Amino acid sequence: HTCFYLPLGDRRRMCIGANFAIQEAVIILAMLLKTFQFSPVKGQQPAGEIKLTKTGGGVRLITEHI
């Protein structure tokens, strides 16, 4: 019987650091939102395409230090 390890697989075989990475991302986002104000760039629409590893065209934002 052969077993495979899929680090980004389904829930049964999920990356062991996935929960830590998500928690770390939430903390960093909270710190950014506390320090900066984000506004959309006029005339730019966010791309609605999401791929497996990255977003399609990204979202352009203007940042201002609070």
C-alpha cells in the first residue's frame, strides 16, 4: 500500500503550516489596516479572476499613512 503526501491537498492531507500561515496573514493585515488607509485607483476595476496560486490582474490601491 503506497501513501502520498500532498502538502496543499485536501483537508485530510493539508499543509501542516497552513493554519499558522493564515493566522500570520490576518495579523499582518490588521497591522497594515491600522497604519494605512487604502483607496481604489480611479478608473481601475479589480480583476475578478482568481487562480490557484495568484490573482489574475491584482487590485491597484493608493495607500496613505494614517
